[in-house]
Amino acid sequence: MAKYLLKCRVCGEAFESYEEHAEHVFSKHPEALWARFRPEIVKEE
């Protein structure tokens, strides 16, 4: 079964949940809050 990850568009770090992704953007990229709403969705085989 394929697994989907949310990838930060600023640094490329991947997360399993939107909450983890949003927290990462708030803490690591406060100058790029636009990235919170625009994660890249990648399929991991």
C-alpha cells in the first residue's frame, strides 16, 4: 500500500500529517507562512 507524505516546499522535509507540517512551517520558516497551506504531496512506494 502506498503512503503519502506532505513535503515542505521551503526545505523539503517530509511529514506524515498536516499538523506536523504546519507546526514545522510556523517554527522553522516564520518568514514563509504561505508554505503552511501549500505542502507538496508525495507518494512513497
